[in-house]
Amino acid sequence: MKFTDGYWQLLPGVQVLRPRSVADVVVGEDTLTVYSATVPLTSRGDTLNRPLVTVTFSSPMDDVIGVRIEHHTGGVDRGPAFDVATSPADVKVVVDGPVASLRSGGLTARVSTEGEWGVEFEADGRVLTASTARSIGVVTDARGDSYVHEQLSLGVREHVYGLGERFGAFVKNGQSVDVWNEDGGTASELAYKNVPFYLSDAGYGVFVDHPGRVSFEIGSEAVSRTQFSVPGQTLQYYVIHGPTPKAVLRRYTALTGRPARVPAWSYGLWLSTSFTTQYDEATVMSFVDGMAERGLPLSVFHFDCFWMRAFHWTDFTWDPATFPDPEGLLSRLHDKGLKVCVWINPYIAQRSGLFEEGRAGGFLVTRADGSVWQTDQWQAGMALVDFTNPDAVAWYQGHLRRLLGQGVDAFKTDFGERIPTDVVWHDGSDPERMHNHYTHQYNRAVFELLEAERGPGEAVLFARSATAGGQQFPVHWGGDCESTFVSMAESLRGGLSLSSSGFGYWSHDIGGFEGTPDPAVFKRWLPFGLLSSHSRLHGSDSYRVPWAFDEEAVDVTRTFTELKLALMPYLGRLGLDAHEQGLPVMRPMVLEFPDDPGAATVDTQYMLGETVLVAPVFSADGRVDVYVPEGTWTSLLSGDQVTGPRWVREEHGFSSLPVYVRPDSVLPVGARTDRPDYEWADGVTLRLFELADGHRSVVVVPASDGGDPTTFVVERTGDEVRVEARGAVGAWNVQVGLDGPAASATAGQATVELAL
């Protein structure tokens, strides 16, 4: 939202109050409060008939400073609010002449108490960003509505990322972004997952603690500043110090919550009925058997919307015409080693048997007159479950528990974006704030039920909408994309933006959702999908079984499914990092290479963890440009090597793409390619890539069931490598690259020495 007409003028009817003269500074217990008049104070008379802007600095944890800007403080906070964690912080508050400061860990907010308003956020001897004389504004617009904005400075060659899953340019400089969840597909500026957090490559991040609409102007209202504004009289935000982007994400997710550990089986390939296609038990079993007959490892089968009767969504009852024996069907799928996922949403259609039950129980969102809020958009006469009502949560979870009893293992929690603001919530929440926060309460209710019934580490969703903190309830997928190369690329940009916003896992519909991909699109999308944290074949009005395209598609599916399953010792550890540190499995290049200017704007490739570079091919002819950072990188598929830093143009067939292993790395590769939930350390091969003399690393291979991990200490001295195993399960191997010198260890053997 813009308030100015260029540098000099405000938009018509807009009035802005700014802090101009510090009137008082109050030091509290680990807080610093600054009272500033909105005009220069030259006499006592200047204190009359004048507003004050109050700015309070505090710290919820080390290296994070909270800033609260207030005009009138007598309003009622109706909620909801983000859950912001706190931990003991090393805070020091000092007032020294013309400067007042609050230090938290290595981050300091330094406030000028004389002259023009100014706050500098400093760390490591340099200014990360600053609030300047024209940065803070208490705004009244032409309609009389109130807003508060802040503007933080941008440096030369500083780039801004994040703000949720956004499908436009990965670098957000120059963009206007409204954090407001919408069901808009992947082809517009609208987004399913809006997160009021941005990550800067200048060593910091900013989290705006407002669950409703937050408007960002990233170098667009003032090209030298990032502006963020919220409606009302108060703005709360946090500056989060790095110094690296990964350190910022660690602290941001410590503040807002870290992803749960997901079950090992969820990393395998998911296959769906698709959306509006015709399917029944015979269709489902033909798909499952067809995958097995072609040697295509499958882990999860997903039933989309029409497992229920049309016009009844959601009633959690299987359509008896197509699935007369759901318990038997699910049992037969389990006998084939598969898990089962079913589609749900938080809406109750008028024809659903649950509508009257929900209305009578007070479980549905109402209008001001007490009537149930209803619409015909999506489902005829549908209502909305009120998750602010604990009884409604228990009611909704009770019906899901019934499905778990039938044999369902996971839920696709679709929708949650079309949330009205002309309603009354059970707990009195502010409808504007509930619009974005609704999805958080919806997904939390479902995820917590799964954890309660299946246990920690065994709960997983396939969720479309989210806001800040939603990363705690994985997995999230990219939503409704077209079946084109362009949409494939925009999906990746969305995933990279979401990964820059604290989300650890991400997926997308292989081949695209809308329309039917031509075989080239499908075959190029397969490696991208299978080298993502989670992998699903799903479409709208056409099936996504690989043989529907051609036999080569079957071979490509097999190749990359088996590659992913072999990488489970590595992917499992990346999942552990997401859970324990808040680092994403799929990472923008800038996250791993923040000091490489060439990596700052790359949005057509990604790092799968810290070791493996993946560059999807977005063309039928196989031409692809890949940016290779410094060092000699080795293709995981062919063993070919390329040295960076530079851009490289390559050409690949459908069974290949640029997948490079970082130099000076150890990549653990598993012994099985038929399923994801095996004992990852048993038979593991540690592949050594361009180890530098003096290299020492600790490779952690988690247990697939969440038990104790196996660790390997790898050291190179001269032309010899020594590997020590701790807690090893079964035999294990060491090999240089793909086909270099190798050595093996029998069960119980603790060390291996290898001559290079």
C-alpha cells in the first residue's frame, strides 16, 4: 500500500504523523521506550495539542530485537495472534548522551535522541538496516482509516526474498506485496501461503507480527527502503540478525516454530486419482498394480475430492456407488505396502449430513445476525467450520478420527484461503486478522489429531494454504499450476520463496495440475518433482500415471524414484535439520552461497540440502543454463565434472538433468531403491567428492524410525582417507566419487582407511 505521490507529496487526502523530536526515553526491565513528538519541541507550548509516537524496543531472544510503534493505545486486541516464542536473552540497555541503545546478543538498536529521528540496527561492526527520518508514519487516509508504517533502509546490491510462496520474481526488490491469502493459482501475484517475513542477503530478516493484511513495498514506494504497513494504531516487528541467511532462518523459526519431523514413508512417491477424473476401486487398483508391474516404487495412494459424493463436501463419508467397501479397499492397499491419503477441506456443504449438526452445535461461522455464513462458491450452500471454538475443533477431529480408524494415514488439507471478513467468530476474533490465520488453526487441528493418533514423527499433511508458523504442520504443496514449462518454472520460484520464509518441506504437482501436459513437459517435470522434498503425481481432469504419456516416461519415473530412495540417508538428515534447525530441504542458491554475487538472483535451480545442486530442465530440447559456484563439481548421474564459478550451458535427454555434488563433500547413499522407509545406515555408501587435504566432517545418518542415528567421522590426510563409524548398523562402504577407489566395512567394524 502506497501513501505518497513521489518523493515530495502525499496521495490526496492522506495525512501522516512522523516522530520528529524525542521527548523522553524510559529504560525498563530489558526494554527501551522512546516517546517522540511529531513536531520539533522548542518550548513548553509545543507539547500542547500534539500527538506522541511511542516506540518500544525489546528482545524475545538473543540477536532478535522487537520494535513496537504505537499512536493511540486504548484499542481492544481481539486476536488472533501469532505464537511468538521467547527465551532468556543477553540484553543491555544504555542511554549515553545523544544515543540510547538496546543490545540483544550481537545485535544493537541505536536510537538518536537528538536531531532527526533515526534508528540503526548494528551487528558485527556495521549497520544492517536503519529507520530514518521519513521511515515511521502514522497514517490517516482519505476515508479516515488508520495505518502505521515503517520503512527500513536497503543497501546497494541488497536483495530481499521470502514473504511466503510467491510465484513472480524470486528477488522481491521493486515489488508491491500484500500479505493476504487468496485462492489464485500459481500464475498471478496472489498467493496461498502469505508470510509477513522477509529475508535479506545483507545479514538480517524482518518479521512483521500481524496476522492480518500486511502491505509491503520493497523498494517500490521509496526505492532505497522496504516499507511495511498494517491497519490500525500499532505496528510490531522484529529485526533478526544472521549474519548468514541460514542463521536468520534458524532464529526466525525459533521465534515462530520449526517444522515437525515427518514419517520416512512420506518421502516416497505419491500417486493420486486426480481431481475430476472418473475413478472407482477398479481404477485405483489398476493404477497401483500398473506401478508394481512396471517396477515403479510407490509409497502413498491419494484419493482426491470425489471419494465423497458430489455436493456433500465435506461429510467424511465414502461414496457408496464407487467405494462400497472402503475399509476393505484401504486394507488391500495397506497389504501392498502403501499408505493412504484422502482429500478434505474446512467447508461443510448444505447437503452434507454434517451441516445441520454443525449449525445446531454452534460449530459453523456466523454472520452478525446469528445466521450461518453460507456461499455457493465451491460447494452449494457451504458453511465454514469455526476453529476458534474448541468444541468445533473436537467435532471436526472426531470425524477425521473415524477415517483414521478405517485405515487413512494422512490428509490433504486443501483450501483455507477463502475466508470472509463479514462474519462473527466464536471467540470474538477480529475478522481481518482471522482471514490469514484461519488456515493456521485449520491445519493445526488436523495435524495435532494425527500426532495424537499416530505419534510424533508419523503425522503428515499435504496442505495448500499457510501463514507464519504454518511450517510446524508439514508438508505444503504449491497449488494449482498449469501443465507447461513456464508454470514449472513459476512453481519452483514459489518453492524457493517459501523456503526463504521458514518452511522446511515443499512439493508440487508433477506435470502440472491444470490441463494435460505433453510428454516432454511431463518427463522434464519428473526429475524436478522426484528431487523435491516430497513428490506427488496429481492432475485436474487427466490421470498422471506415467504410462499415460509414453514408455520413456515410465523409465524416467523409475530412474528418479530409485535415485531419490537411494538418497534417503541424506534426505532423512535434511529432514532432521528442518525439524531441529528450521533449515529447508530445498534451498535457494543464495542460502548456501551468500557471499557469491552470482548466486544472489538465481531462481531456476536450487540446492537439495547443502551438498547437491539441482537444475531442472525447462525445455523440450534439453538445453539448460546452470550456475556453478566456486570449485570442481561432480555430476551425480554421469561423474562428469565442471569447475566454477561460472554459468554453464548443457543439453540433456529426458533421463538426465544437471545434478551436481558440491566439492569437499561426503554424500551418503543408501543400499535400497524400492522404498523410503528402510534402515538407512545398513549398507550405506559414503561417496567422497573432491575432498580437500585436511578435510574433516561428521556425516549423520538418522534412523528412519526416529531412533539413534549413525555417525561417520571422515578425515583426509595427504593421499589417505580415514572413516570412523559410531553406532553403525550393519555393513557400510566408502567410495571416491561414483567409480573411484572403494573400501568396505563388515558389521561391527569401526574404521576404514582408503588410499586415494
